[in-house]
Amino acid sequence: MKLLAKIAIRSLALFVPIGMGLAVIAWSGTLSSAAAQKEAVPQPTPVRVITLAPIELVPRVLGYGTVAPAHEWRAVARIDGEIIETSPLLANGTVVPAGTELLRIEDADLRLALAQIDAQIAALGVKDATLQASLALSRADLDISRAELARQRELQTSGVSTQTALDQATRAELAARLKLTEIENQLMLNEAERQVLAAQRDSSARSLEFTRIAAPFDLLVGTVQADLGQYVTRGATLFSGDGLDAAEVTAQFPMAQMGPLVRSIPSGQSVTDLSAVVRLRSAGITAEWPAVVDRVSEMLDVRTQSANIIVRVDQPMAQAVAGERPPLRRDMFVEVELSAPARMALVVPASAITEGRALVVDDAGKLARRSVQSAFTVDGLTVVANGLAAGDKLVVTDPAIAMPGMSVKPVEDEALAASLAKLAAGTGGKP
């Protein structure tokens, strides 16, 4: 009995697992067959799109340059002398109104020279008075000599006078005439000398004006190289200053970006009619100054092949606002924005067009490719010329698998559309 029990137990241990395995296999086959009877329905892939519509476009381009004063003045000594007086305003960084006297050079030598010239002119006056008196006597003497010569000729003709007497009368007339000529020549020489002295006096008087140096216009004092008691020579630079009436920025603009902007200029206008803004971005502060395009440089930057355009900001110091807009001063690195008049255009993100083609969602909810011709592309914005139209749903992000004809679920990206409109209109920061 014990042996039979052992055999039965071993048989159960063998066949029970086998039976359970067969049952599992049969059940899994049933499940597999049931699942195969259901069809999988593909879900449309969601993609972000923007519905195209004409928006306001302000063609613009950014350039960069440094600030320089429109007028710069250097005070140069035009006479030799010692500096005997300086103004308290003669210091680096001081704002000086026009006409303010800043420095004076010692003028004693010039005044002494003027006094000497005046004395010489007065002496000439005395000489002229003396010569005029002698001139009257010489003329009277000449008249007498001529009368005597005429008498002797008559006497000699009648045989009463000798040839010797006639010769003496002739010599007397010549002597009187020579003396009169000498006096007249001396008067002429005195007049010439008087003119020379007058010119020397004018020169000294003009040099006397150079002893006082005043600001020719409102200026910001720069480097000061002269000091009280210093002896300066003609041609030495005393100090420099920057005019406050206007500031200029010579900004460089890429030629590739200037082309579309120039083509946007209305007929009959030029680059100088573009709107301009000077912008400073520094230490968390963004300040702007309205500007005008003053002129276009004929030279291109050799290294960058950029166009140099000069813009002017009027009264930059007067526009300063504490904590908001600092004074626009020399050597500030600034951004210059040039813009043409606004117009309506079909504008899309440049990233949505690849190799001249773009994806759109058609009316059936499927992807379709379009060949797109762009008018120009500037800093992330593309102006469409052909290939897209108002109402098209442009795909702005590529799906994982982008095949024409696949079903997609368009999701309108309103934030991108709003941002695009701001950038195109020039109100959203950098283009």
C-alpha cells in the first residue's frame, strides 16, 4: 500500500503541471484570436499652425556704431605767452555755455607793441606837417626860379644877358624842382610807412583778441592740457570740448539687409528719408533717442563689407532723464534702427520655410507641401511673394513624421501669431 501511494503522488506531481500548462496555452490562444478581431484607428497628429492674413509690416534693419559729437572744438594758442587766468569751469566734464571766457593769456607785450606803433604813426604825422610846410616853400621857390629862368632867356635873346647867367638860372630852377620832388617823395614814403604801421597795428590788435579764449558754442569740456602760470607757444593745444547741440552715430549696416529696406523706400525718396532711432542697451536699461539720417558715407567697411550711415540726434543732453535715459556721450556703443513706411504684407516665420517649401494643412485636415517664393527675409521674418495666400494654415512646427497626405490635427498658435505681428510692426523688440 505504501508503494502504491508513492507512485500515485509522483504521477500527480508530473501530470498536474502539464495539464495546467496546456490550459494556459489554450486560454491565451483564445485571447489572441479575440484581439485580432478589433481594428486600430490612427489618431491625427497634432501640429501647431498659424492662419495667414496680411499684417502691418515696417521694413527695418539694425546697425551698430559709436557716438561722436557733431561738433568738436580744440582750443589752440594763437600767440605766445603766459596763462594768467583760468575759469573754474575749465575742468574735464564741465558743461559750459556759449561765450563763457575760459582762459586768458598775458597781453602786456601786445599792448606795448600797440603803443609803439601808435607812437610811430604819431611821429609820421609830425613829419608830414613839417614836410607840408617845406612843400609850400619849395613850390614858391620853384615859381621864382622858373620866372628868373624865363627872364634870363628873354635877356639872352635880346643880347643883354650872357650865357653864363642863363646857365645859372637854369641850374637854380632844376635845384628848386629837385627839392620839391624830394619833399613830395618823402610824403609818399611816409604814407606807405603809415599803411605798414596800420597793418601791423591791426595784426597786434587782432592778436590781442586771441589772449582771451571763450567757448564758441555750448560744449562739454574734455581734456585740459593748460594750467595757470604755464607758458604756451603758438599752435599748442590748450583744451578740447564737445558740442552739445547734436550727436552723430556712424553705424554699420549689412549690405544684404540694406537691400530689402532700400527697395521698400517710396518712389521719389532716398535713404535720408528713412526713420531712425538710436537705442542704448546697457546694464538692464534700454533708452531710445529719435534721430534723422544725416548722410551716407561713400566708403564701405573693408573687413565686414557693411554700409556706413551717419544719423544725428539733436540736443542729446537736453533729452537726458535721470534713471531712464542717460546723456548720450562720446564713444557710447549704440544700436541704430532704420525703418521705411509701414505697408501690408504676408509675413511668416523664416523657420517655417525650408529650401523654398512649406507645409500647410488643407481643408481635409491633411498635410500638403507648397512651393514658396519669398520677397526677402530679415532676421527671422520672411515676406511671402508667391505660394501662400491669406487663409492658409501654415505649419510652424514639423511633426515627427511629416508626409504629404497624412492626417493631422491643426492647433492654432495664437501666441506666435501675436508675436509675429508685433515683430513685423516693429513693436516687439529686435526684428
